[in-house]
Amino acid sequence: MKIFKKDGKINFVDKNNVFLGYDMRKSCCENADWFISDTITKNIQDNDCNEDLEEYVFDTSFFKEVEGMGFYDHELAVDGGMVIFRIFNEESKKEKFIHIFNCQNGYYGHGFEFTINEEIVQVGCL
């Protein structure tokens, strides 16, 4: 898994040409970001992933959408969402979860796209 950050966008690409892209360019009253954790969580964490993810690949059958705004407590957050993708390392049997989210006041959406060999599997806006 490689992670590329440029111009307010984050892209995750594994060795099987599976791609997750998320546009986080901020407009105003919002918090659009991402993080990787060892478990599925609603608690937003820092996105400082210092672990080597080179041997991790996407579980293309896993997609979880977090319903409601229970994951973020902010006075302006009335809309938004979070989606979660699973990555795993076959050799070490470890798994991790990529969380992408947006908490906003109802006016600012951020798009994401999940593809396998350039075929769109999931697309949405948080």
C-alpha cells in the first residue's frame, strides 16, 4: 500500500491496483480528514500512520458506512459521514482500517472513489 498526498487529496493504492481516493480540500466550516487504526472506531484519531504499509492490500469485499453524526461532536457539525475500508497483510495476518470522514454544516461535501483495476466499486460524498 502506498499513500500519496497532494493538493488536498489523499490516495491509497495497493500492489493489486486497488485505489481509494478522497478529496479533502476544505471550503469553510468542516473537518474532512482520514486516519488508519487497528480497529473499526467512531473516535476520530490523528492520521500520522508511521507503520510500513507496503505489504498491505485492500479487502475489496469490505465497506462500512458509519450512520449518523455520533462520531463527531462539534457545534457546526449537522451533516457529513464516515466510511471505512479494511486493509490486511497476508503474511503477518494483521489488519487495519482506513477511515475517511467529513463533519460539516450541511453545505460542503467531499467525494471519494474506490476502484479495482480502474473499475468503480464504491463512489460517494461525505
